[in-house]
Amino acid sequence: MKIKVYTLPSCVRCGILKDELNKRKIDFLIAEMDTAESITEMRVESCFAIEAPVLAIIENDDNGWKFFYGEELFPNGKLDLKIIESIK
């Protein structure tokens, strides 16, 4: 399994998401969402997010990335821990 967090420099919710993943000792990569490389990577995978953070998870190379967007990750302004708990 691979996990990637797409972030922006001054994104408070990005920090909350990364802190929670670190607290649970979940390994993840960080990608700055405002770089050409990240934008291209996201578009190739049909991710058209314009708001950070985006949590990307891929189970194996046979399946595509599953993306969780800011509004899914932070309903009502708080991190949805069920999404984090579903990461195995």
C-alpha cells in the first residue's frame, strides 16, 4: 500500500492530517500540490482537486489511486478519523 498527502504550504488541515498519520505510525509521502509534477500526476489519475489536502491511497499497482478530498476528510471542520482508521 502507498499513501500520499497532497499539501499546500500554509494549509492548516494538511498539518492536522499529517500529524494524525504520524501519530498512528502510518508511512506516507508528501507532494506539494502546487508543483507542475504533482498537478500532472493528479490529472493523469483523474484527480482534479483544487483544495488541499488530498489523501491518495493505492492498495497495489493493479488498482488505481483512491482519492479523499478536503470536504470528505474534514466534514463539519473536523478530521474524519474513520477514513484514517480504514488504512491498513
